[in-house]
Amino acid sequence: MRITVTVDGTTYTDEVEPRQLLVHYLRETIGKVGTVIGCDTSNCGACTVHLDGQSVKSCSVLAVQVDGSEITTVEGLARDGRLHPVQQAFHDNHALQCGFCTPGMIMQSIDLLAENPDPDENAVRHGLEGNLCRCTGYQNIVRAVRDAAHKMRPGAGPDAERVEHSPSHAVGGE
Amino acid sequence: MTATIEPEVGKARLRKEDERLITGRTRWTDNLTVPGLLHLAFLRSPSAHAKILAIDVAAAVRLPGVIAVITGRDIAQAQGSLPCAWPITPDMKAPPAPSLAVDQVNFAGEAVAVVVARSAVEAHDALEAIDVDYEDLPVVLDMEAAVADGADLVHPDLGTNKSALWVFDSAEAGTGGDVETAIAEAEVRIERTYRQQRLIPAFMEPRSVLVDPTGPQITMWSSTQVPHILRLMLALTTGTPEHKIRVIAPDVGGGFGGKLQVTPEEVVAMVVAQRLGKPVKWTESRSESLVSAHHGRDQIQKLTLTAKRDGTVTGLKVELLADMGAYLRLVTPGVPILGAFMFNSIYKFPAYRFACTNVFTTKTPTDAYRGAGRPEATFAIERLMDELAAELGRDPIEVREQNWIRNDEFPFTTVCGLEYDTGNYEAATARAKELFDYDGLRAEQRERRERGDSVQLGIGVSTFTEMCGLAPSRVLGSLSYGAGGWEHAAVRMLPSGKVEVVTGSSAHGQGHETAWSQIVADQLGVPFEDVEVLHGDTQVSQKGLDTYGSRSLTVGAMAVLKAGEKVIAKARVIAAHLLECAEDDLEFAGGKFTVKGTEKATGLTDIALAVFAAHDLPDGVEPSLDSEATYDPENFSFPHGTHLCAVDVDTETGFVKIRKYVCVDDIGTVVNPIIVEGQVHGGLAQGLAQALYEEAVHDESGTLTTGTLADYLVPSAVDLPHFDTDRTETPSTTNQLGVKGVGEAGTIASTPAVVNAVVDAVRHFGVRDIQMPCTPQRVWTAINGGPTDAGGLGNEAGGGLGSIDASGGAL
């Protein structure tokens, strides 16, 4: 089947097998390997992306279902060389170690903050319940999400993805 | 040259590694591709123990996209036998370990055939078309039954299910007294049997391997912790000369010991790629990972602790059954032995005996999992110390303090003959009690107990130590390990003054790039940003022993430091020449050589450029500052700490909620406090998970019933508490950096703290043990008049599956 989909701002038209999962389309067909696969039962959330602005586990969506949609992956968050505030917060708070769960964790965190711009610790923990991390014990992830919430006030959303946060791309070693 | 003024070591540097990882610019093995790549899919045995009568691949071969279907018989010679590098005794029994089973399968999930196809989906589709004719054999699931007379055998050719018996006895070793005498004369005797349930490392990145045989060297990219060990072992296993193999560990998504392995899939991928002359890739599914990647823990611990009535411990006897699973993988037999010297922990036992029987079963092989042997030992002793306190009616911290090595007694030689260099158990415990409000919570506990609150408060203590920095090579030699414990590093001064550091310690999330940069920046006086750390490719980092056992900083970074010292020594000769002075007149600080008492100076950057030009060097001096070093530690390091856990146990439902968790660790000098805290958090999470959530459960036919992340309960953010962490800092004296290692501390310490807390909450119901994981069902059963050990060992329906409920403790 033929689908047309916009991923991280670029429009693609491809023939896909009806059984192909969105995550396989992203990784294998268009080379968006920043989005990863961590399980086969939709428990881990590593493959989370945004489908028309809502988070979704891309292992649980067929490629044919996203025909005509817009997808944002972790690769499409940084704008003009500036990290998204949630990306920056993950760095600032040491919210990742091996980094494998990080793409999904960041995408889900953004979705969480879009719904609740000022979540308390408990709300963050519940909002990320569907995303597993084996390295961090989650404490710094919770801290990062709350830090990002603080920095993005009054709230998340497309505007927050585009602007502010002065230390541009300020990752150590650059 | 910018001289760094504030030292980098100790600074809370944000990680260099993060930028790629948070933007999705990653190089996980499964992300990689090469022209003409073919894909592999493995057919795995559904039976735990069976003879393979026939495999019919004809239908599979005809399917679209399929290039070849290969069985164990097809590559029986080429695949060799998977290596075990740790023959713990001269008479250890080790069965042949084919990567693809040839005549017999010995655990459910063992690979029996591999499909090679143009795409991964076509390879998977073809698996269903392979027809294997199995003849079932009796399964061997329970360790105690497996070592009984007349037991069914996993490997009939061996004549027994016992692989080895390994003993340490302090009387025989001359390091202490005779434990049987201590038991005979004991005023107090605590006898317990504890079970270390089987766990699964469950790293987040599934394993993946890509082999390209088209270059002058065969290149393997693999999601491995051990690229250097893997290269050597591939050579020894397949007969391919070592210098014809290049191994690359690109980004690796966690390991926790689970990727400290030479896997069947790596060997098969290499053999198939060589046979076809084409590159091949395999990436596992999570279900494949949980059933076929090695498991961890799985011991039955029979323990006797003796003491005087005044609380002074007099002896400790440990008898273990350790489940090897169906085969001996890379270090399988040695994992329980890594705990042999840790059961005595921080306490002054005068007599000690440890005897471990390694047992084969028809289950997935076990091997290293975070802590490897030491969590099991720490759990046993810390549970026993609480039991001793309960027996004596005393506070568990007080009983520990009475028996631990006092700060003024270091260095201290233990009953195992290990010399602990430093430690301050008093300071860590005092700080932990303060953060925890120990006295306040004890008062609340009394009040709620008297009131008969339906939710009872329990307080658990764990004052642990561990041995880190694997390892002095001579010690490994004395334990019959097949390699040394050194690490290699190189420091390269580039003409522009930038620095490349090569380390044999290949990171997979630990932050080596950041920490090593901090150390080198201080040592050479260069900016943190000017240091690039290279690792994980045998063409770049030609030598190393890799990352496990909390060894990277204590051994790997020490090698970096030694290489840096050689760079400075080489530069000193040239600086003296350029400054026209004697070498002894030079001081090196902040990246500059200065003639003592003068303003005359030259920087390392200038010297690097002068060496590059090589126009004006002293006679006979090689035009290079680049240096390498191989560092072999003299002793282990001994991190320690005090962990305190408060749980609320709902006595009506058995539900356990962690209310407060405080830990104060002493890991010596800290290079980067942010990274250290992250390591502690992650370690705690895995230790807590063993106490409350995780267990690999098999049914009566040997099928893993916790084979997905829906059943194997890796905790989510909701399942874990906030951790209050702090540190005391007693530098190690066994290495120049004063570091001790932190990778495993949280995991080793936390499991007994949690279980002690749970038991403490319900001890007044007559409960003295609850098996791990302490599920609501087990806790409720223990409270409500069930057997006091909540299930006992090996007497359950289904033949003693190492679980109180054959349906799965994870429910």
C-alpha cells in the first residue's frame, strides 16, 4: 500500500506492506534510527513518537495507519541547533545513562507536559509508567521532567519546542 | 594553553556522551547497515530437554527471500564449543557447548537452526516452515533434586549434574579458626536457608550483532560489554586467526553483566558470514532476549551463623547450591565464587567455611548479573545479622556495630585473607541514621505496633561492603580464572595540543568519556573539552579487558593515569632541552613546565608541536609524546555503605510500599558526583527489583513463563521510591586516585535492606522470612499463618521450581 507521511518536517511517499509497523517503517524505510525498539509487547515505550501531536508507541501502530499524518521523532525536536527544553533538561539532570530508553522517554515526557504543565513527582511517575528505564532508577528522569516544566512555563506545546533556553546546544565537550 | 585552575576531578560535569543520545544520533548495532546485508533469524527449542531426531528445512529454503537455512549439524565443526574461561576446580565438569544445538537441546530457548534471508521479516517468516522432530527427555529443574542420587541427568555423558565443588575453609587456609568447632561451642546458633531467585539482566537494548567478512579483517559489530575478550574468544572458538578479526562495540544500551558474554549468536553470525562471504546481521526480540540471553543469581544458600549470647559472632558456615543452567558460559562457574570472600562482609568472624556446589539444570545458562556473587553474599549475611539481633532482642545496628571492623583497626585482614585497606563504617552509619531519622521511625513503629495499625512499619538495615576493581591478576590466577585483571590505556598528544585517550575499558552508559576527560584534564593541565576518549574498537583500542565488576575507574582510569605520567616524563626531557636546564630543575603544573625559581616556562601544547616538527629534539629522543600503560592492581578496593529502608506493609493485602530509602555510600574519592549518584540510583533500582518484583519463573516442563516484559517485572517509575543518597569519603589506599568503584554498590546493598524491612514489619506475626520477590501474595501468606518461611524450598507442586507458586511469583 502507498502512504504519504510527514516525519520531522519532511514528507515521504512509500509503498509499505500492510503488516509493517510504524517503528519498522521509521527505522528501515526512511532511516530514522533514532527511534528504537526495546520489546515486543508494547511494555517498554522505547519506540514512543508523536503522531499528530500525541504520543504513541510506534510498535503498536501500523505504517498504513499514519497515511496523511505528521510524525515527530526524537530526531525532529531540536530546532535551529537548539535542543528542545526537555532534551536539555535530560542532559542537565543526568536523566540518562546508556541512553537507549531516552528517545521514548523524552517523547513521552513532552506529551505529559503538554497535558499537565506543572506535574508533581507522583504525576510524572504515573505519566511515565509505560516507559521502562533500566539504568537510572527514574529519579533523575523525574527531576528532568519537572525542571523542563519549570523552564517551559506557562506550558509545553509547539511554541515551547521552538524557542527559549539560552545555553544553545550546550552539551559538555562542545 | 589554558591552565585549568579549579580541579576537574570532583566537579559535577555534565556528560559529554549525552548530546548524541538525546537527539537520536545513535549508533546502536541494529542501526547499522552495510551493502548486501543479509539477515538472520534463529529457531529456538520449545522443549527444555530433548533429543533432536531430525530437522527438515526443505520448505523453509524455498520461501521467498531465503538464502540459506543452517542447522547445528551443518556447522558442527566450524562453530566449535562456546568458551568457559573459569574452570574453578581442576576436576570441574563442563559439557560441550555448541552454538547451534547438534544432537540434543538442554534448555527451552536454545537455538537449533538459523535462517539467512534478504530481510529480517523474511527470515522470521521462514522459521515457521522448519520442521524439527524432538524426542523429549526428563527435565531437571530443581537443584536439590538434581544433586540427589538417581537424579535425571542434564548431560548423561557427565554422569552427574554436579559441575564442581569449590571450598574455602579458614582453618585449612590458615586465615581463621575451624567453623565446626565454633558451631559445637555456640551459645547462639542461627540456621537459615535463603533462596536467591533467578533474575534476568534485561538491559534495554536487545542484543544485536553484524558481521562483515568482506574486508581484510572480518569485522564484527556487537552489542557487547567485552569487545576485547570477544575477539580473542572468537578466534579460539572458530579457529579464525585473532589478527584477522576486528570487534567493534558501538553504542551499547546497557549490560549489567548481561552483555559480558560470548554468545551463540555471535559465533553463528561469524561462521555464517564467513561461509557465505556476505555480511549478516541479527537483532533479537525482547522475548528472545529474556529466554536466551544469560540469567543471573539462582542460588540456594544454607547458612549457619554462631555467636556468643553477648552478640559477638563466632563463626559462619555457608553451603551453596548454584544453578549453572544447561551450560557453562564465559564466567558462569566463577560467579558464586566471587561471593566466597564476601559472606563475612565487614564483620570480624573468627571462623568461616564456604562450600559451593555448581549444578546443571535444563534452564537458560546463568552468568554475571550486576554484583555477580556479591549481592547473594551480602543478602545472606545482612539477613542473618538481622536474625541474630531478633534472636537476642537487640537493635540490628547495635549488633552490627559490635561486630564490624572499627575505623581504627584498618588495614584489616579478614577471615578470608583479604586485606581491607580503609573503611569508616561508623561515619556512614551515623550519617544514614541521621538522614533517615532512625530513632523517630523506631518510635513510630512501636506506636503503630501497639495500636495494631493494619499497615505496619518495617525498618531494614544493610551495612555492606564489596570487593571491586577486578582484579589483581595474581589473585585471578589463584582462582583459576583464564585471564588477568589488568587494563590498558594510551594517551596521545596531537600536534595542536588536543589529547586522545584510548581506554580498554569499553563503556555502555557509565560515562567513561566524561570521567576520563576530567582525570586527564587535571593531570595534563588541558581543558576538559580538549580531551577525546576513544574505546570499543579493537583497531583503535587494541588491548583491554573491558567493563564489568566495577573495575573501570579503579583499574581502567588508573591505566590512563599511568599513561599520562609517561607523557609528562617524555615531555620533561624535551622541556629541559628547550629551556636549556636540567630535568630536575623543572616543575610541572597546570600543563606547564617551569624552571624552578624563574619565570621561564613552556607548555605541553608547545612541546607537542615541537615534537611534531621534530626539528630540535635532544639527541636520541624519539619524536613522540604518545604513551601507553597497562595497569595491574595490587589489591581490590572495598567500597562500603549503610542503607536504611522503611516500608509500609499492608497486613490486609500484603502490599509493600517503600516509604523511605536512605543510603550513605563510601566509594572513596569521587571523580564526578553526578555520575556517581546516577550509578547509585540505578543500582538501587535493580536491588529493590530483586527484593520486590523480579523473578524468572519456569513451569513444570521447563518453559520460562516470565518471557516478556509484561511478565518479567522490570520496575517502572511508579514502582520505585525517591532515594535519599549521601556519601562519606574515605579514599582507598590501593590506588593513586583513591577511588573504589560504584557500579554495583546500590544493587549489592539494597536487596537485604528491603527484605529486612519487610520481615521487620511483620515479625510480630511470627514471620522470620519471606522469599523474594516479596509479592503481596507471599507477604499476605506469611502473615496469615502460612509457613513462616513463606513457602519453603522445593516442596511445591511442579517439583520445586524455585518458586512458591508454579503459576509465577511475578503475579
